[in-house]
Amino acid sequence: MSLKLALLLALLAASAGIGFGYLLRLLISLGRKGSMELDIKQMELSSKEEAQRIIEEAEKKAQNLFLKTQSELQERETRLKNNEDRLVKKEEHLDKRQGDLDQETDSIKKKATEVRTIRERIEALAEAKTTELAKVSGLSPTAAKEELLKIVERDFEEDIMVRMQKLENQGAEKLERRAKEILSTAIQRMAVAISGEVMSTTIPLPSDDLKGKIIGKEGRNIKAFERATGVEVIVDDTPNSITLSSFDPVRRAVAKVALEDLIADGRIQPAKIEEFVAKAESEVNKIIKEKGEEAALECEIYNLDPKLLSILGRLHFRTSYSQNVLKHSVEMAHLSGMIAEELGANVQVAKAGALLHDIGKALDHEVAGTHVEIGRRILQKFNVSEEIIKAMQAHHGEYPYETVESVIVQTADAISGGRPGARRDNLENYLKRLGDLENIATSFEGVEKAYALQAGREIRVFVTPEKVSDLDAKKMARDIALRIEGELKYPGEIKVNVIREARNIEFAR
């Protein structure tokens, strides 16, 4: 009984709790609803106030913008009106100016017409007066003029002749005196000696025992050396020395360097000879380049192509009438500069033309034509200025004297070459004959190289064995001898030695 009562009480309590909770929830919901409605109304009022404020601010900004725009438009209209007024005034001024110019033009035309009329009247009066005078004198104006000149010439002929003779003598004396002063000054300032080049070079030896090594077994070393260098090796009774002989100074220089290096190395054999000769040729080429650069630097001539300087350096080993061509060219450059300075000519052009005037001689054995024409082609190839080419090309009279500098270069050439002892004609003719000998030999097909030896009494011709047989070599020797007999003049006889040598090389590994 008590359990049922307890359960009933618990059920009643739960129902009462549920009902109280529902009532409490209803009360809370009603309270929240009222609060939310208040918030919504408050937010609505705030939104309306904000919208009103924004509208007022927008209206205010629009008003300010309208006023500003209106002010700018008024200002622009005022500026445009002012510009229009100024343009109108300028146009009125131009119209007035044009009217004044038209009036002045009309006035000038009228005055020109008046002047032309007056001049025609004067010419008519002068012609009438001349006609009247001609009638009175019985002479035409041309005849009257000629008659007057004859009278003056007859009456003052002696005075005129004396005056002309005096002026001519004074001018000639003054020019001659000035020319002598310039030339003598240049010669005195360049009073240097030019020694003649020799035809042989002596090589000192540490001992006479080396002569046997240089000759080699059955002379194979000396033959290989002569073939590689093109010089004649003279081994005589002179103690501790041998002589290298050749008309070509470049060959002698190569041979001298190669032989000195071979003596220092001690291994003298055909293979080593060719190796040292090639090395010596490289060293001599370096010397040639240095000599060309030194010459240009001494003469103060710059901006020349390095290859052109190398060609110029070859003249260090070239002689003309026994005179060293490079030294001769440098001397000419100094002389030309002095003369050009005295005459007010272009000093640099005169010096460059003089330094390069004989550059064709560096290649005249390799290229057809005179050394002047070869030199012109060389300078044109390296883009040397036309003024320098004109200065150098006339020094032998092959081209006309187009500039003052060309006359100066020719004069300097005559001064340098005409100095006592500077040149020897016989030696130049001798060297030319040796060169002609080699040129005849090398003109035949299959010839590798040719050397004139023993003062021109022997010509050694080396042929390519693949192109020339033994029978062809024998026939070539006879043909060369006949060419020499028909084209050259020489004392005694010349030995033509055609050499055909084949080498077969293998390596054992």
C-alpha cells in the first residue's frame, strides 16, 4: 500500500514538475518575444536615421560638385573667349602687315622699273657717244682699244720688259734659295750613315772538329742544310768559322739562326736540320714583325694594319743598290716630314707615303708587276687612305704628281738614294741577275724551289719527285740552261743542277 502511494506521489510530482516547466518556458518565450520586437523596432529607427544622414550627405556633395563644375565651365568659357579675342587681334595685325608688304612690293617694283629705264637711257647715251667718237676718229671701239694698247706698249715697252725681267729673276732666285734652304736643312738634320749589306755571313765555331759534323757522312748534312735553307755553306781553311753565302738576306738570317741552334744542340743530322730550320723561320718571321712595328713607331705613323707592318718588316732583309730598303724608307720618312713641315704640307701623309713607298719590293719576287704597282695593290688591300697612296705612287714617275706630298716623297727618295756611298749599282745588277736565275728555274712546272749559289755560277733546282721523273729532270736541266742562255747576260758559265730526291719514311713500333 505504501509502495503504490509512493509511486502515485512520484507520478503527481513528475506531472506537477512538467506542468511547472511548461509554464516557465511559456513565460520565458513571451518575455523573449517582447524583447526581440523592441530590438527590431530600435534597429528600424536607427536604419531610417542612417539613411536620412546618407541622403543628406549625398545631396550636399552633389551640390558642391555642381557648384565646382559650374565654376570650371565659367572659367573655361572665359579663357576660350580671351584666346578668341587674341586670335582676332593677331589676324587683324597680320592683315595689316600683309597690306604694308604689298605696298612695299609695289614701291620696289616701281623703283626697279625706274632704275631699268634710267640704265637703258645711260647705255643708249654711251652708245651714241661712242658712235660719235668713232665717226670723229674713224676707228671702231675695238680698234681704238687696240690702238691705245699699242701706243702704251710702244712707249713703255722697255720699262715693262725690265720690270718683268726683274720680277722673274727675283721670283726664281727667291724660290731657288728657299728650296736650297729646305733641302739643306733636311739633309743636315738627317746626316746619318747607311752601310752597305754584305753577301755572306760568318758563323764562329767553338772548334774545327764541328766542321766534320756539319759536313756529315758523305756530305749529307751540308746537302740537307743547303736544300732546306737555300744558302751555300762554305767550309774552308779559315780556323773556327764557316761562311754562309746567299744573295737573299732573309735566307741568310734563317740559315744563321738554324746553324747556331744546331751547333748549340750538338745533334746535327738531316731530320734535326729540317726541324731547326722551321724553328728559325718562325723566329725570323717574329723579327720581321718587330722590325716593321719599330719602323712605324720611330716614324710616328700609327693605325697601320699588323699584317701591313709584317710586310714592311720584310724590307729589313731587302737591299736596293746595296742600301737597306727599310732603313732607306725610315730615313725618307724623316726627310719627308721635315720638308712637309717647312712647306706647310700634310706631315703625316708625307711621312706615311715615304715609309711605305717601297713596300712592293717586299713581294716583288712573288707577285707580277713593278714594285710601285704591287705597293699600290697592297695599300689598297689594307684600306690605306688615298692621300697616302697618291704620295707614294709617283716616286718613280710612273704616276703623275697629284699632291704636294707626292713631290715631297720623290724629293726625299732622291736625297736618300743620292747620298755618296749610299748605293752601288754593280751590286744591285748582280743581285738582280741572281733573282732572274731563280725566277727562270721556278717558272717550270714541278719545281719545288730553286737557289742561286756560288755567286750565280750554279743554280740548284729541287723538283717534286711525284710530278717529275728522272728523264723529265734531265730534260728540265737542259731547258733551263737554254732559257738562261737566251734571256740573261753573264760572264763564264752557269751550272744547272736539277735534284730529284724521294724519301720513304716508316716507323717501327
